Amino acid sequence: MKDKTTAALLAFFLGGIGVHRFYLNQIGLGFLYLLLSWTFVPLIISFIDFIVFLSMDLKTFNYKYNKNHSFQVNNLQNNSSDEIEKLYNLKEKGIITQVEFDRKKKELL
């Protein structure tokens, strides 16, 4: 999972050679920055990237650069809520006690 702060720091310190683009799995842009590094244009653009990364909210950053990971997190949250609902139903039917329900709920969360 890519970190917004790491991407911003890489853009600031090593952005002139495109390291932040390689970090974000944008290999084509990374090579473009690397090829044009002698012109100092990537240095200017990477400074703009640095500012954009810092000003971007976490939800937008995750949507843009962590697409696969966000689905996994949502899937885990749905599974936990389903399990808690099943436990609650078992407690209501008297199959498990309140203490068992609380313990298992704590484990899931």
C-alpha cells in the first residue's frame, strides 16, 4: 500500500529523476522523468507533485494510487460486520452468552 507522505517526500528529494513515479507504479512516467532529468523540467514538475501530494486528501490519494488495497479493506470490514451480525443472532437465540458474544466481537474488531 502506497503512503501519501512517502510519495511527497520522494517527489521533493528525488523527484528530479522520477523516483516518486516509480514508487507509485507509474513506470512510464518514471522513465520519462529519468530521461529528461538533464533539462531540470522534471525537477520543477516534481516540486508541483510534492505540493499536490501534500494537499490531496487521503481518500483521493488512496482511490488514485491504492485501488487494489482499498477493495481488500472494504471486503474485510464487510466480513467483520457479517460475523458480528451472526454472533448477535446466536446470542439472541440463547446459543451463546453475552460474555462469549463480547469476547468474539472484540476479536473481530
